[in-house]
Amino acid sequence: MSKLIPATILAAVIALAGCQMTQTERSVVGGVAGAVGGLAVANLFGANTNWTILTTVAGAAAGTLLAQNTATGRCAYARGDGTYYEAACP
């Protein structure tokens, strides 16, 4: 519980700072946050070195894409048949 409060504060600061960032800064912060998240998940599950690298890189890629998508205000939605379409985010 004692680690949850600083993590929550850090997440709130990053979220508020996102309002003042340029697109490039958002992408960098998203990539770093995603990489940290991937690394944390790998450590949580006690993954070996190869899986740790894989989850860190995948997290960085996902974080960067999410940050870019947030900047455009467009979201991807699944149709259910394996295809996707873009529309305004809710």
C-alpha cells in the first residue's frame, strides 16, 4: 500500500503534464512509460531476460502509439470480424 500512493501521484503528474506537451514530447513520455510498464510486468512474473526485453520493447511501442492516438483524438474500434475502423474517441 505504501508504494501505491507515490505511483498514483506520479501517474497523476504525468497525466496533467500531458496537457502541456507537444506531440513529440507525448510520444517520448508514452514510450518511456510503456517501457517501464513492460519491465514492471516482466519483473512481476519473474520472466527471464529474453521475455523481459520483449515486454519492455512491446510496452514502449504500445505506449508510443497510445500517446500518438491520444493526440489525434481518434480511436480504433474492432468491428468483430477482424477489421477495425477509426472514429472520434469518447
